[in-house]
Amino acid sequence: MPVTGHMTLYFVDVWQGDGALLVSPGGFTMLVDAGDEAQFGNVRRLLRDQGIVGIDYTLVSHQHADHMGAMDVALAEHPEAGLAFDGGGRAESDAFRDYLEAAGDRRTTVVVGDTIDLGAGMEAAVLHADVGDRDNENNNSVVLRLEHGDVSALVGGDCEFPTCERGFDPGPTTIYKVHHHGSSDSSSGWLLSRMTPSLAVISSGEGNDYGHPHASVLRALADAGVEVWRTDLSGTVTVDSDGRTYAVSGSR
């Protein structure tokens, strides 16, 4: 079938956290992570500025507050969101309990092999999900692969190498939302060689205490010839695809 419409990915500047909004060619919207509660105003502002009045789905990549801390607010403000996806599991935290209460019977567990219908023939494929690692929650991160014509994207949480990153094969991928804010335990040579991405987007906070993104990751991306955009430098990063190519811009 011919590719129609645009796929737009907004990687929201939520400081030291993750929050991404997908708008599919069919007009479906999915909020993947939402940062912590203190940063949700930036998500709210993006929705307002882009004239987006509804969210169809939410997805929590894993149970860390810098990814899912504000998802209860998102779900409370958007009762129209029909499904609240996550990888399952539990966490002993106020953020997780608040999320459970807000999600209610909308909570839906995804597993490897699932697809999420985004309308107009587009789906998000679940490549990785909760593997039951109770020592390192990062390795339970949900990872999605999106395809829009010739343009593909890998969007996930805080996958680390080797445990999580070697748990799936992404295949050739155009756009890579860098795992774990560009930490030194992410973006292995194996993963980059499988994807050969053209564009990498790093979500990290300006002046954060973790040293994200790590110099070794920036060097690996540069050596692979990947164009890098960072929320700590460019604010919210927008990637718009027409199914053949893409355009990228920052909010500052």
C-alpha cells in the first residue's frame, strides 16, 4: 500500500527523564513515558502548542519515576486514553501506586510479539518487555519498533548492555531514541551495528549529576556517522516523517 500521511515523534524535554509523544499517520496519539511529576508541565505545554486535545494510549517503559512519575497525572487529565500499556511487574513506590490507581482497568500488559494498532495500517511492535529482572529494573524496559514506509524508529526505556540490549534484534533502523539517557552502559557496538541508524535522539537533563550523555556513547555514535540531537541542548526534539525521509528540529 502507498505510504500516506506523516508520523511525528516529539521527544519532550523533561529534564533528566524520558517522555515521548507519537502522532501516527492515522491521527492516533500515544504518550510513551512522561517524565517525573515536576516536569509534566512541559508535556502539557507541548500538547497545547500542537493543538492535540486527546491521547489514545499511554505506555510506561519501566517502573522508574523519571519515566513514569507523571503518568498518573497524564491519565487523570486524559480520561479519553483508552489503554495504559506497560510491561507488567510491580514496584514498591508511591509513583507506581499512583499510576495503578490512575490507570485502573485501562492497564494493559504488553509482551514480546505484541503489536499496538496506531491506525491507517501502522503498528508499534513490542521487541522487548519485562523479563522479571528484580535486581535491575532498567533491563525490564519495553522497547518499541515503529515503521512508516522507509522510515523506522526504535523507542524504549533504559535498556542496558548486554542483558537488555542483547535481548532483541532491532534490525535496520532509521531513528534511535538512545537508551538510558546516553549512559555508558547503553548503545553497544553490537546494537549500533544491527541498526545502523541515521539519527539518534538523547533525552537527558542539562547539567545533570550523572554525566549523561556519556562521552563514550557520543564517540560511538559519531564514529558510526549518526546525527545526534539532545534535549539538554535543543529542548524538545521533533522528528517528522513522510514515510520516505524525515526532518528534525528543536524547540530552542
